[in-house]
Amino acid sequence: MENERIILGENCFYSSDCKETGLNNNVIVCGGSGSGKTMSIAEPRLLETKNTSMIAVVTKRRIVTKYTPLLEKRGYKILDLNFAVPQRSTCSFDPLQYVKDDTDITFLAKSIVMANPNKKDSHADPFWDENATSLLSAEIAYVMMTNQNATFDDVLQFHERLKIKRQAESIETSLDREFESLEACYPGCFAISCWNSFRCLPMRTAGCVLSALNTSIDSIFTSNLREMMANKRSVDFKTLADQKTILFVTTSPVNPAIHSLVSMFYSQAFKQLFEYAENCPHGKLPIPVHVLCDDFATGSPVLNFAEYISIFREKGISVTLLLQSESQLSQLYGPENATTIINNCDSYVFLGGMDIKTAQNISMRLNAPLDEVLYMPIGQEILFRRGQRPIVTQRYYIENNELYQSVTEDYEARMEAQEMQEDMP
């Protein structure tokens, strides 16, 4: 089996065999907009992918079109999940399809609640999130118990029916009859327990909880996305571990609602891959899975990510995180979790940027004056690998790669032929 290289800079090529290197394959890349994160790190990773499966989250649609033929020739199954234009997807993401028990329901509900694009303060009172999670958990559990072939769109339709009004010292809701009928058949079940947690809230508090949950749901689950969930088969993450597969996930650089959806997607993907690895021989995925995360620190935090990344290596999972700055990561995850994430990436590439905090941290790691980092020439990079001295070098110029040149020529020829066909009367 041909070994894959990890290309991190000019003449900085490393083996992806963790046993050989003694390092994990997690890479963090910091660089301001236009610093070359895509062409220096992301595209070389795609060129080198030959044996592992990959989830590639990208904001540039050309990457999907450009690299699909090459990867198909290498025997990869290609899945195209397009959150930016859902109707063009070849597959779907229905989060309900990954739910097996009450713990999964809670995880899914919390993922959605925490994916609220307006949630900026990670230190806000958890009371509101906990109650919104209980409410959504109750609705998910009810739909799954009463509909054998439920989709998440069924949950959304059920939720849309929920209205509340004051009744003496408590509240009355439009879904009381449904939950009373369920309780008569399954007293004390998970759905009823979660529902009662919401039903006992005062009117004003219940209204705020419902409003917060509506904000998360409405911003994430657009009509196009709901149509995709209803009409296309949902991604089975186990496929990536059992068969050479590339799952392209297209997001948008300007739509915060999609950022939040992608964060929820990450949460489900990591959880499913981790749990599948737990049940495999030696607790490891049969085929390693690498996750390429463009604009990772936008949107909302990925649930439990700081905990998951600590044990990715032993499960056969790895990530490349593309960020604009360490400050961006810290703002989203909090300083402690951001430090944990960085510390669990054995490779760190700094491509330059204007963020003072990031430059100060790089200066300390490099043991060099701050101005040398802050005013680093364009095209230069600083590479850190655990157990090695830092390397100051040039970013990798993929334009000089012969395979890249061939892939680009093929891509341009296909685009030109497509344009000519579209221009024909």
C-alpha cells in the first residue's frame, strides 16, 4: 500500500504513518485571508490522498469539480453533500438517522441548540440551553416512538405545532394531548421525562426557551435543506471506514446559518466515527478517516470536540483545521478548550496574519522577536512539529507540482467544454 505524504511547506514532506513518525496526523493551520491555506495545505492533501477516506469541508466549489475525476481514478467513492445549494447534493444529512438511543437524542438536541448562530458567549447561563435541549429531546423522542420511519423533517413539523399559553400557575400547550396519550402507554419514558421538565416552567421562562429554540431551528433548517432531507439518502459515516470514500461537504463563506449546520454535521460525524471505531477490532477504524476542515472556527462550536481530538489518533481519525487566527478559535471554544485543541495537533503551520495574540504565541514558540512574526514576508511560513526544531520556510507552491498541473489542465478543459455547450443555441 502506497504511503501518503503530508505536505506542510516547501520541502517539508512527512509520512502519514503514525507508527513511523510517532506523531498524530492532526494539523492546525493559521493564516489570514488570502495567505494560501487552500492551495498550500488543503489541495496538496487532496493530491496525496490515496488510501485513507476523507471528509473535505470546502467553501470553494471548484475544488469538488476539480479533484473528483482524479479521486475516482484512484478507486474512491465520491459523495457530494452541498449545504450551499442542497438541491445539487447527491446525498443528504438527516441527523435523525444517526439516533439509536436516549443518549443520542440528547446529543442531537444539544448539537442543534448550541448551533444557534447568535450564540456568541460561551459562558452564558446554561439554564436556557439545558431547557431548550430538554424540549427538543422530548419532541425527537416522541416522533421516534410514534413514527417508525421518522425523518428530522417530521420532528420539525411536530415542533411547528407547539404553542403555549398561561394556565393558572403553569402553562398549557398545543401538544399536551399527544404527550398525555404517550404517557398513558409508556409512563416515565424518556420523552415524558424531558417534556415534564419543560411543562413545569413558568409562562415567561417557557416562552423564552421556545423562542431560543425556534431561533436555532429556523436559522439552520431552511426549506431547501428540509427538501434534501426528505428526498435524498442520508450519509452513512460507516461507509468512510469500510470503503475508500471522499465526502465533499460544500459550505458558504458568507452564510452564518450554514456555518452552524456544518458545526452540527461535524458533531455527528465525529461521534459516529468514534463509536464505530469503538466496536471495531483493536478499537480502530478499518480505513483511517481524515477530516479537512475549512474555516473551522466560524459558526458555532463542535460539541465535545476538545475531548474527541484528544483520542482521535487511537481511533484512526485525524483532522486538518484551517483557521484565520488562534484568537478566532479561543473566542469560539473558550481559552482552555482552544489550548487543548492546539496541543493535540502535532503539526502547526503559521502562514502569517495581522492578529496580535496569534503573533505573540508564535513568537514565544519560535523564541524570536514579535516583529519578525508580525511582519513576516508574504509567502513565508513557520512550521512546528512536535519533537523538532521550528522551521522557517516558504509555503508550498502547488503550481510546481506536475500532478497538480495535469489536474488543473483537465479541469480547465472540462470547464471550457461546458461553457461552449451552454453557449450553443
